[in-house]
Amino acid sequence: MSEVFGIIGGTGPAGLGLAQRLCSLGHRVVVGSRDEARAESVVAELELPGDSPGTVVGSTNETAARSEIVVVATPWDAIARTVSPLAELLSGKIVISMVNALTRQGSEFQALTLARGSAAQTVQSILPLSRVVAALQHVPARELGAWAEPLDADILICGDDVEARRKVMTIVERIGGARAFDAGSLASAGAIEAMTAVLLNLNIRYKSHTALRILGIEGDRPW
Ligand SMILES: NC(=O)c1ccc[n+]([C@@H]2O[C@H](COP(=O)([O-])OP(=O)(O)OC[C@H]3O[C@@H](n4cnc5c(N)ncnc54)[C@H](OP(=O)(O)O)[C@@H]3O)[C@@H](O)[C@H]2O)c1
């Protein structure tokens, strides 16, 4: 089934990688920005599959927020000012947070302890009427955007609204190679964001492209 996704802060590597992947799955994607012209220009440069009914357009964050399913892909310290004005538009919707609360100290990434526990919980606190699901924070943008290749990764998904969480899991499972795992309530988001710092540090240390794989759960995964 094809859905319309809007990506707030979609002009960075994370948002654009996700836009490409969603497009390859046949979805329509609105890449949002503070600057519509910038969004249009970065989208015009994107390599997209020619044989997919999916589309990607560049627009404002507000237009992105009018989509059926909305993704937040800004730096963590931009969440409040970016998302607060859109709260009414996002009310009742699934809002996917792919934000990590991280800081870089020299050559090392470190997880931050936010007052709400994580970037995803911060988004939920700003959007109490939205159904926030944390997903894809630990998937590198480059691999996400490489739509011609399977995504060799397991993806941990958490959120307080069970139905929203399962919907996002269903979408993620359509990505070839990827497996979605139900990681429970949004209380787990901080651990996943912090693990992303560890993966990034491994990449730096070993000049690698790490991904998560969960061992011990094979075959059908009941909800
Ligand atoms: N990069 C990755 O591999 C990756 C993978 C998974 C998750 N993530 C997470 O996804 C988020 C985005 O990552 P990214 O690498 O794409 O980040 P980014 O390039 O630094 O930021 C993404 C977009 O956010 C907007 N933005 C930046 N600063 C802002 C501000 N102060 N106020 C409002 N909007 C602002 C910008 O869009 P406009 O200037 O067009 O408005 C920018 O293009 C981060 O939280 C990151 O941890 C990243």
C-alpha cells in the first residue's frame, strides 16, 4: 500500500536517504525544509528509481507536516522550535522520530541525557496528541538511501501507541533485507539513540559501516 510521507528537516542526509528508500517502495514523499527553494533544489539532485510509482518533492516543513505519516529528521536541538508550531497539524498522526540526541567530543560521539529521556520522548512531549514512534535512528543515511541494494540491518522500533508501532514495523519490513523488531514503549528510545553513538564510534575506529543484527530470533516474528 502506498502512503504519503512528509519529512520535517528532510534536506539532510538522513531525510534524503529515507526519501529515496520510501520512493523506491512506491510511496509519495514530501521533503520539508525551512527553505522551500532549498528543498526543491536538493530533491532535484536526488537519484531516484525510474521504475517506481513513488515520487519525491521538496517543500516546506509545514507542507510535509500535512502528510499522512510524518518523520522528524532534524538535529535534536532543533526539535522544539521546529515541531512545536506544527503540533496542531500533527495531532492524531503517526510521527516517526529518527532523531538521535548525540554530541561530538573530538573524534567520539556521546549520547546526551535529555530531560525527557530521549529525542523521541521529547518529540512526544511536544506533540502529546500525536502517536510518536522511534525508528531508523541507528540506520546510516547512506545505506538507507542506497535503494537499489537490500538494507542489511535489523531495525528496532518503539513507541507508546501499539497500533502506530506496528504500522511503522509493517512499513519498515517492506524494505528488502531489513527486519523490524518491536522494542516496546518509547522508554527504550534513549537506549537505541545511545547505541547509535556506539555504532558511529565503531565506524570511526574501524573505518567500517556497522549495522545492528539481533541474534536468536529467527523465522516468523509474532507481534
Ligand atoms: N545522518 C545519518 O546517517 C543519520 C541516520 C539516522 C538518523 N539520523 C538522525 O537524523 C537527524 C538528522 O540527521 P542529518 O544527518 O540529516 O542532520 P542534518 O543534516 O544536520 O539536519 C537535517 C536538516 O535539519 C534542518 N535543520 C538543521 N538545523 C536546524 C535548526 N537549527 N532548526 C531547524 N531545522 C534545522 C536542516 O534543514 P533545512 O536547512 O533545509 O531546514 C537540515 O538539512 C539527526 O537527529 C540524526 O541523529 C542521522
